[in-house]
Amino acid sequence: MTRKMIKDHPILNFEHEKKKVVKFTFDGREMEGVEGEPIAAALHSNGVQIYRITPKQERTRGFFCAIGKCSSCFMVVNGVPNVRTCVTPLEAGMKVETQTGMGILKPEE
Amino acid sequence: MKRTDILVVGGGPAGLSAAIEAASLGADVVLMDSDLKLGGQLIKQTHKFFGSRTEFAGTRGFEIADILFDEVEKYKQEGKLEVFSNTTVTGYYKEDGIVSYTIGEETYDLMKPQKIVMATGAQEKRIAFYNNDLPGVYGAGAVQTLMNVYGIPPGKKVLMIGAGNIGLIVSYQLMQAGVKVAGIVEAMPKIGGYWVHAAKVRRLGVPIYLQHTITEALGEKVIEGATIQEIDNSFNLVGEPMKIDCDTICMAIGLTPTCELLWSAGCEMKFVPQLCGYVARRDAMMRTSHPDIWVAGDAAGIEEASAAMVEGRIAGLAAAASLKPEGCQMLRERSADYLKRLEHLRAGDTGAKIRSGLEQVCCECWG
Amino acid sequence: MDSKKVDVAVIGGGVHGCSTAYHLAQKGFKTALFERDYITSGSSGRSAAGLRYQFGTEVNILLAQYNMKCLKTLGRDLNYPGDLEYDPAGYLWIAYSESQLDQLEKNVKLQNELGTTGSKVLNVKEIQEVAPHLNTEGMLGASFNQEDGHINPHTLCFAYADAAKELGVEIYKKTSVTGIITKNGCVAGIHTDKGDWEADAVVCCAGAWSVEAGRWLDLDIPITPERHQIMITEPVERMKHPMTLCLDDGSYWKQCPNGTFMLGVGKDEVKDTSFYASWDYLDAATERILPKMPVLSGIRVVRQWTGPYANTPDLQAIVGPTPVEGFYIDCGWSGHGLQFAPSVGRIMAEFVNGEKPFIDVSMFRYSRFEEGELFFEPACI
């Protein structure tokens, strides 16, 4: 799907066309996002709002504070759980997954 | 171990101003900010600031940030200022004044600054309503980050909670971004923000529901709507709940200062309702009870960017002055103008709340 | 300020104070407990909260049997609505030398003889079975009891405090005891910053701060506080891992019921009750523990805190009466005292009541230091 972006803003010029777009996967689905911008921003523009399911009550969680302080946006990124997607920059080829439960420590390689 | 004259924690308007001021006086400065981009909340503001020329009247928030970034760049080139973004100061160890920090997720290190300016800003408050944890409920700062920094629409139709300055401004910004605003809900009987901001949203036909509160967010996995209801003067629900069609609920009900590092450092703290939470006691030069730590900006009390920038200047000046033998003289001379500017910003009716808050935590000097 | 009267005044709102107050009230004593800050604000609330059957001396083994029996169902028995979180993840004491292994074998043998049959010695392969994430390099063997584990130190205290209040105990928080009143060499009451109380007996459960209380009566209570630190990580899914203690360097760690890992090391520390954490502790803990459990290398640290050990010359508690009639002490638990709240709270009440304690604790007597009969317990570090 095409990413949702704001164009024709009366004051701000986002210069979307100048940004470096990279591919990543979310739960196995291929998506595109801007390299270096937060993973959460890429997910949001791809219409993904649910980032994790809480361990006990299985509630949905997503973006909330945007400054890395609330733990709502945790996801498993490249196998590492509890990654703060709102302040973690997107890299090409990242494997982003919905986190269910508390997170399983990635074993040492 | 990395050492420096002054560490500034936080790269928003107060922190940037403190770093620039200190560097301009010859101090070696390190600035650390935990976000990916510097500028704090300033880079998200599209409206024009008002006040006097020195307070950048007529200039948009994000443009003021650019002005500060240019000065930062100048001192960086001169080698007086080192800037770290995506860097969180994780601890202040009181026994030896050592600071720990992490860069991203991979790097952890320690440093020893001689002096510190804490400009750690604030965080959003929340209110309780059924389903307030569903995705689609965002803080105002988060909404601004998506739409003004990354150019991504936060949703299609937003219900705004809070008619203070932030609620009004963000509502207007949403509409500039092409997002509909279903309405603004405010618990008090009158609008908390400046009239000029309220007028803009009213002209665009956004209903403002005074003496109303949100009772429920609707939806199973994400927000699909909300119910609001009228409240009386004692905040009891009256009348019938009203359903509002929206896919995003933006909470702009207030901020509270971020003070963990100040607590760790053993600074004297006081709960001041007018300043929106616990804040550090400080003297006129923004120094806390800890002789090596200053505070500035929203971390010192919720106010706004103009005051944050002047407080940042004062704190940066005072911290740099404390490292010089001729510091006291310099401090007296240069601070007079800054103090006058703050007085001007806080004058009149609009400044009454801040003034009564500051009275409770300001002391003449630490003796 | 009014003067008030009680039968017994308990000093200290940690787990021993709350348990003692509860047991005293059960025996019908009109009791008041005085805590200078809030319940659990001292060592109790900062504890690593380990429970174990495993000890190396008869008295500690017998006390531990009673402790464990009580702690498993205490919440229910005291009608406490919250969760005490008794979590039998097991407790592994690991030997890195022949002499350490030798001592562990002796400890287990004595425990088995006295009826603690769940304690056993494990070889390296068996260690790997109970703790598959451990790097067993250098390990020679371990002692282990699957029923040992964790309890929530806060809810444990609150359960005793609430039960005590139900029985009529008055708990005064934010109230500092400032002196002890005597008449003809016997306890007659206490001074506090909120007034005086008359009392026929005073039980001092003030942990590392008991030294001060002793001074009011010219008693030398030989406690030296020592700061210890703990770090807590982010929560992760429950892993198969018992509480682990390594005898080579005193490092220990466990996964708490909420998924967080708690890490501690023995290291050179300041000898005071200050609550400030140090940055070099984080380095020490990670340096020692990560090689032993490499899977933790990516886990994030959330916070660290400190708590004082109340160390005596032989690292064993001081329990019982003192030369001052009416003044009893229960302190000096040297970092392993939380779990003894059930047995020793009961024993303190028995002492005050003039009864013979249900388990003979003369090894812990106050006079042993003067008599030169220090008490060596091999299963404490």
C-alpha cells in the first residue's frame, strides 16, 4: 500500500521526495519507510497502529508519547524485544514484529 | 573518562539556549538530547510566536529552532560545543558527580562534567477514561511529532481533549495538515488558552465543548470513536453521554516537569501546583540547591518556549560564570537584561499563575 | 504532648518489627510499633527477598524449616488480600573450589538429618538441568533446594502489619524514637518526636539503626552497616532459572515473578546506611555475572538501588533479652534476615512473655560477643 504522507501543507515543506526510502518487514509483510526516521513513524504511515499485545490482559498497545518514556510502543526488532520504536531509527532490512507478552531474550550467537 | 566544563541535559529551547550561552562565554560544553532530532517541542511548532523582537515575535517556532541550530553549528565548528542526539542521560551519581549515558541502544559510557544544566523538559499528563489505553489515544506532543516533524497524518478525525494553548494550537495544526478535528473537550467553564488561538479554530468551525469530559474511548483494538458528557461545577457528570465520531483522541490536558535526575542529585524539590508538579528550588540565576546543577525550561516549571529560552540563557550564563574567577561581575552584568525579559514575559494577568508558583520555589541566594 | 501507655513498644517498621508486633498482639499484649519513615523503608523494602531452607547450622536449619512452612501460606493465613508472591524457583549455591563443595555437602547432610530432605548436592550436569542458561565453566557442584525462592518483601511486611492492626496494634509511621526511658534500671517507656509513651518492654527491630538505640541505654550493639546494591532489568518472559549464588565471588541473581532479573554482587562497599547508588556497582555486577549467564548480555538495566546490611562480627543476628530488663533486641541479620520474620517474630513475643522460645536461639544471644563465643554459620555470605 502507499504510505500516508502529508502533502500540500500551508507552512511546512516536508520534501518527502528527497528522503531515502528503504524496505523493511512488519510481521513478515514488506513495507517501506524513511531511513533514519523512527520505526513507529514508518509503521504509522503504513497504517499499522497495533505494536504489541500486553502480557496479562492481552490489550493492544501502540504509539503514545513519542519521546521514549512510556513503553507503549515496544516491539521485537531483529529478534530483540522491548525496542522503543518511537525513538529507534529505521534501517534497511529491519525485521519488525508485533510483541506479544514480555519479550524473549535473544540468545547469544 | 570524558570530561567537560558544562553538560547540558536536554536539547529543547532551554537546553539549546543554555549551551549556546555557555559556549559563547568560552566554556567547553556537551549537549545531550534523548530524541533523534534536537529542538524538543520547538521544532513541532508552526505558529508564529508573539512578544517582543528579542523573543522572536512573528517567527514560527520551527524557524526559531533553526536560528538556534545555526548558533549551535557555529560553536560546534569552533570546537566549543559537542552535541549528542539519540543519547539519554541515565544517571547522576551524587557521590562523585559522575553522569552515565547511553547512545542509542548499544553504547553506554560515563562522563564527569564540572557543572550541569538540567533542561529535561516535561511529559504529558493523562486522564482516566474507559479504554484510554487503546492505540489511537496519543499525547499532543506525539501528534505534533507525527504531523509536523515526519509529515505523517496522525489519523483522519481527531477528538482533542483540552482547550489550553496546546490543545488549541495542535487542533489548528491538525487542520493545516489536512486532518479533521471533531471537537475540543474542556472540563473548565472557560477556554484555558489565549484568545487568538481559540479564535482560529472557531473560525474553522471546530466545536468547543466547555464543561465536558471524555468518558469512554470506543473500539476493540484501536480507537473508533468516543463518548463525551457534560460535567457540573463539581466535576460530576450530568446529562446524557454524546457519541463523537473520531479515529484519534489527542490528550492535551497538561504537562508535568521531568525531574528524575534532579531527584537523584539530591536537589531540594517542592510540589508546586502552579508549576504543574514537583520542581527544584532555585535562586534567581536558576541554580538548584546542588552547587553544580542549574535548571531551566519546563523542567523548572511548565511555562512556554519563550521563557524557556531566557531561563536557558541565564542557567548557561550562571554555570559558565561559576567556572571563571571574574564570574560574579560577568553574571551581574549579563543577567540583568535576561531577568528583565523574564519579568516582561511574566507580567500582567496571564503571568499571575507562574509568578505565584515561582514565589514558592525561588530564593534570593543559597547562602 | 500527651503521654500514652502500652505494654510493649516495638521500634522499627520492617519485617521483623511487623512480625513481632503481630505475635505480641496475638499473645494479648497492648502493642505499639514506631517507624521513623514508612513501613519497609529500611532494609526490608530493599531486600533481594530470597527465602531458603538451606543453612549449615542446626538452629538456622530448624528456624528455616519453620520460616518456609509459614511463608508458603502466610498471605492466606493472615487474611491478606494482596499477593505475597511466594515463588519456588529454587536456590542454587555454586561451589568453585573443593573446600566450598565440601562445605556444601556438609550443609546438605546436616539439613537432611534434621528433616530438610528437599536439599541436595548437584553435580555439574545436574546444575545444567536445573539452570540450562548457566555457563558452568569452573563450577564443581552445587547445593540446591527446589522449594527455596522468592517472596515480595513489601507485601510480606504489609501482611504482618495489617494483621497486627487487626489485633489492635497501633502503628505510628513518620515517628522517630529518640530515646528510651528507664526507671531503676528497667525499661519504662520511650521518647519519640511526637511525644512519650509508657511501656513495660521495648523490642528493638531497627536493623542497621539499632546501634543508636543501644547507645540510649549504654549498650554496645556491635552492628556495622554495610551498603549493598541491586540492579533490576526490564521484564522478560519467565526463563527456567533458579536464584543463583556463586561462592567464588558472591555474585547472585534471580528472575523475579514479574519477569525482571535482579542482580547483586559482593564488593567493597561503604560502611554506612547511605542510600546512594554507585556507577561502579553496575560495572562490577555485569562483569561478574554476564560470563556466567551469557543470555543476559542484551537485557536492559532499568534501575539500581541500595540497602544496608546490618553486619555483626559473626554475621549472625542478635536475638533476645539484654542486660537492661525489659529491653529486647532482634537485629543484626547481616543480609539474610527477611526470611526469619515468621520464626523470630514469634520468638521475640515468647521472650517478652517469659516463655521458653519454641526453638532454642541461645546461639544468637547478645552476651556471646563478651563471652567470646562467636557463632559460625557457613551458609551465609
